[in-house]
Amino acid sequence: MGSVVTIPPEFAWIVPIVVPFIIGLLVGLMIKRAITLILVLMILVVVLIATGYVSLTFQDVFDKAMEFLPKIIDLGGSLQNVLPYSSATFLIGLLLGLWKG
């Protein structure tokens, strides 16, 4: 059996403050990196379309969006139940992750 890590009572009050902050920081960092990646991919697609390597119509883009958006919305709904988004320390960590990440 594994050993259980116990936190001394004088430090136990820090855990509910630090854990949401760290989670918020990591989520903010992931969101910023994802937005950067999406922007780079969009620029790449625009360049490929402008040079004629790829031909996309609005209908093609719309069809793909309608295919993926429900999956993204479902993922967001499940994350809503996991992330401590109502915690002030989570929101501070999220903003710091977005700003400095």
C-alpha cells in the first residue's frame, strides 16, 4: 500500500489557495499557447489559399466547423465541472497565465 502524505495543520490553509492558483496558471498557459497555434495555422492556411496550393470554399470551412464545434462544446461543458472557475485564486492564476504565459 502507498503512504499517505499528511499536511501539517499550520500549512493546511495554504492548499485551497495554492492549488486553484496553479491550476489557473496552467490553464491560462495552455489557452495562450492554443490561441497562438490557432493563429499561426490560420495564417498558414491563408498563405496557402493565396498562393493557390489549397482551395477552400466558405461551405468547406462551415461544414468542418459544424463537425468540430459540438465536440468542443461538450469538452468545455465537462471542464466546467472539473475546473475551480469560481475561485478567485484560479482566476488570478488564469489571468497571469494568459498574460505572462
